[in-house]
Amino acid sequence: MKPESIEWFIHVIRRLPSDDPVAKGHPGYNRYTTQKAHWLGWLDPNSGTGTYPRKDEAGRDASFVYNHIVEPQMLLWLVRAAGIKEELVQAAMQAADSVPAMSSKSAAIRKLIPWPEVASALAKFE
């Protein structure tokens, strides 16, 4: 399995601790009750559980996915579950709360917690 491939990303996400379930339809959850399930369903274009089908194109790896996710709750769960320092997660949450649009919230999180830091933390779950 190639490091940082989509397959690698799915593998490490499966090994992360799950978040507490919430009611289906809660904002940020759509067809899921956990953000872990949201990630796994969205990453697998054959699962049929995504809100829309993810394009599975050559050159799109875990870094591409992390840098293009629009749902801030997915990012926050991932960084927390990966073991990023809680102070940094809290700062990212505050930065996300300071802007109105989902895409801006996600960008604020990624600005404080860039992919190389997340990839390093996720490598511990290989």
C-alpha cells in the first residue's frame, strides 16, 4: 500500500478511535452518525453512502483530499483522532468559528494544522 494513497488513508482512518455518535441528519453528518463513518463512506466511492460520489482520479491522494474537504467537522475529528495536540485543535476550532463559510472554516483549520503534520500523526496508526 503506497503511503498517503487513498487506500492508505482509508486504512489509517479505520484504525482511529471513533467519535461519539449523533443523530442522523445532524449538521455535518448527513447520512452518518460519526465523522469516522463520514470519512470512510466518503473515501470509498463504491459505498453508496456519500452525499455525492467522490471522483476517484489519478493523482488524488490523501493530501489532495485533506486539502479539499469542505466539511470542517470532518477535519476536526480527523486531527483530534490522529493525536494532534489538543491546544492546536482548540486553536483551529476557534479560527474556524471566526469565519462564516464552511470552506473558509476548513481553510482556517488547515492553515493551523497542515497536511504534513496530520500525515505524520496518522503514520503512527499504520
